[in-house]
Amino acid sequence: ADKLKSRFHEQAFPELVLAAPPHILGLLRGALDEAVARCVVASFDNDYTLLDVDELDKRIHALAR
């Protein structure tokens, strides 16, 4: 959450999609800065850590439709 806050204030992203296992996602949401939380456009309670970047991109885009 601290890293996301720092990167948000550096204007590294205008919108944010969160993806994490359910328990971690809940903890992350609870720890987000209010400004960062407002830029969250979608969140998915899945563990995507083993996917390569191309597959991750496909899955996130498919879910965000």
C-alpha cells in the first residue's frame, strides 16, 4: 500500500486494477490511501503470481469487460 501511494503521487498511474488472493486483497484494500483507493477501477480475488505477463494481461482484460 505504501509503494502504491508513493507511485500514485509520482503520477505513475491514473487507474489501478488490484489482483490478489482474497485474504491479501482484503488487507490491501484496508491499507490503501484514500486517493489511491479512489483510482481502483477493478479488483479480482485471484492469485495470478504464476502467470507470465502476456497471460496476465489477457485474463485481466477478459475479466474487466
